[in-house]
Amino acid sequence: MLNQRSLEPLWQPYHSLKSKISPALAEWVLEPNSMTAKLRDAGGSSFRVNVIHHDWSIPRPTELNTLNLPAHSADIVREIELICHNQTYIFARSVYPAKSMLGKNYILRHLGERPVGDIMYADPRLTRINVELAQLRPGHVDYNHAALILKNPPKSLWARRAVFIVNRHPLLISEIFLPTILE
């Protein structure tokens, strides 16, 4: 369901939608551990990151709200494709608040093609909170991006997002799961 005020989906608590996801896709969407590690297991040496965007930007309204950031806050926004076997499995969007770029997290400014999971899961105090799911449909900006790389885009795509506390600072990670992940 699209939010009427924007092209963002209606993000809902994890527990309210998890039963609507097919068992095969649920193995990915409901993964409680590192998605980077899961993709490396699935793709071996073929796993790679394609950076689409990594720069200072104003996050979307629901991202600002989720991270309790003021309107028009300039933060790092990173959009990437996570690729295995030369196929995009996941489109990911991350928001790194400016205030979270301190200390050990400074490296987030210059990740290049390195997955953020390598940094996050190196922190033994890593905490994942506010896990939400959404069903994306045509018209949603992330659905539209995914449709560009899919030969036959489905009627909807599943996405999840969560706030991670990394080195005592919040990061928002959103992942859109493409049907190629099941092939």
C-alpha cells in the first residue's frame, strides 16, 4: 500500500507482515543475522557490491522520522546493488546520519564497494531495532528502480528496514528483495 502523501510504502512492524511472505523468500527477508554473510555464502566469490549513489543528501520523510532527524537534515545516503552470480539479488538503501559519522563510524563516509555489513558486524555491541516490512508496488521509487533492472518485474516486491546501533550510533538500512534471489 502506498502512502498517499509520497511515493514511500507503508512500513509496518515486522510481526504484522511476516506471515504473508512465501517460505522461500522468508528465508531471506526474515534473516536475523548478517545479510552480507548470507549473500557471501550464496554467491561465494561472485558476491559484489555495485554502488549507485553515496553522497550527502536529504533522506526521505519516513527515514528522517525513523531516525528522529530534523526535516531537511543532510546525511549520507547510500544506494547499492548486492550482486551474486552476476544478478542483482538486493537493492539496498542506507542512511547514515551526520552525527553517526564519528569515531569508528567515520569509515562509513568512504566505503566504496565494501558492504556496510563488514563494519556493522565488527561491532560486538551491534543492536538491530525497529524492524519493519513493506510490500512495494509500481509507483514506489524503490520498486521503480528495481523494475529497471528486472526483465519481468513482479506485481510487488518485499522490503525490510531496520535501525542498527553501530558503535553507539544509529544507521537505517533498507533492503528490497528481487525475485532473482530465488533463482
